[in-house]
Amino acid sequence: MSDEKTKPHERVIHVNKKEFKVTADSLTGRQILELAGYDVNQYDLFLVHGQNSQKIEPDQKVDIQNGMHFNAILKSVPYG
């Protein structure tokens, strides 16, 4: 028998419409990108709030809530 109090609480987050299960209470932008298989040097991460989105920096901590949606967007490469 397992004690429910010691079992980690699993949360589902979405990155570019793909579902990922996590047990952490918080993750950094870098950890979320890496979890989804994106290179932090090539992608920016955005937290989606309805029609709005907020950029999440690589070292910025995010308190994870079940059902959160993120978008990983390829960074623009400047000419020159």
C-alpha cells in the first residue's frame, strides 16, 4: 500500500500542444523547453493566457499548475 501523502502530485502541462506530465511544483523556462525537447539557445518560451502570452526567461521560475499551456517559438536570427 502506498501512502497518498507521499505520492508526488502529477500535473499536466502543454508545450506547442503536446502534453507532458510533471510532478515538480515549479520549473524554470529552461527546464520546460528541455522537457519538450527544444534547445534553449534556439527557442523562446511563452506562457499562454487566453489570447495573451507572457515571455518566460530561461532562468525564470514558473509555479506549475495543472493544464498550463506554453508555446516554444523559434528565435529570429538577425541578418548581418
